[in-house]
Amino acid sequence: MEKKLIKEAILARENAYTPYSHFKVGAALLTKSGKIYRGCNIENAGYTPSNCAERTAFFKAVSEGELEFEAIAIVAGPEGGNLMFTAPCGVCRQVMMEFCEYETFRIIIGTGEDEYQEFTLKEILPYGFGPNNLA
Ligand code: THU
């Protein structure tokens, strides 16, 4: 499944809209029911409204009624260059915190179809603040 998810993230990355950073990111989000939602980063002349690939994938999925997630694959790198190891930004980690299980949701960071590192949300966001903290 990792390989399939990374392939999907590579395809998602093709649509990255990055006239400012020229840094292209693709994500593929796997739901517990087996569906995959793709996302890419989408930049803006106003800079702040830019959206990361991970959040694009989450918001597409949640807007379609999905609320249970298994894993996300992420690939990133400069336009025309090689993929490089890129971990999700803090804002995207916080979005994961809202919708994903802390100890089991997997973040797969790919640098090639067969080359990746895998982390849990807890590993990349220790001491996270989420819905359970408000209960
Ligand atoms: N970016 C992502 O899409 N995901 C990440 O995990 C890191 C950064 C985007 C935001 C912006 O469009 C570009 O990469 C450079 O920061």
C-alpha cells in the first residue's frame, strides 16, 4: 500500500500550483474505507492564502464526508529537481491532530516510489493538542 500511495502522491504533485516557491508537493490520503484523496500545494500572490498539499487532501476528503483516515503519503521537491525528504509543516500536523488517531495514523514521506520513511502522528507531533484535550 505504501508504494501505491506514493505513486498517487507523485501524480498529485503534477498539479501543484507553485509560481512563487517553485517547490512542488503532492499528497495522497488513504481513508479507512480504502479511498484515496489526492492533494497538491496551491499558492497565491498574497502568499498567506497558500495551501499545503496535505491540507488540500484533508479538506477534499472531509468535504466529501470522510472522517476516518489510515495514512498519508507526501512527496516534495523543487520544480524540475529530485524529490527530497519533506516533513509536514506545523499547521498540517495540527490538521492531522483533528482528524487522525494519534498513535496509529501513518505519515509516509517518500523520496521515490520505493524509498520512504514512515512515522506516526505522535512521533512528528509530540504533546499535541487535539479534540480530546477539550473533552
Ligand atoms: N508545502 C507543502 O505543501 N507541504 C509541506 O509539507 C511543506 C510545504 C508547500 C507550501 C508552499 O507552497 C511550498 O511548499 C513552499 O513552502
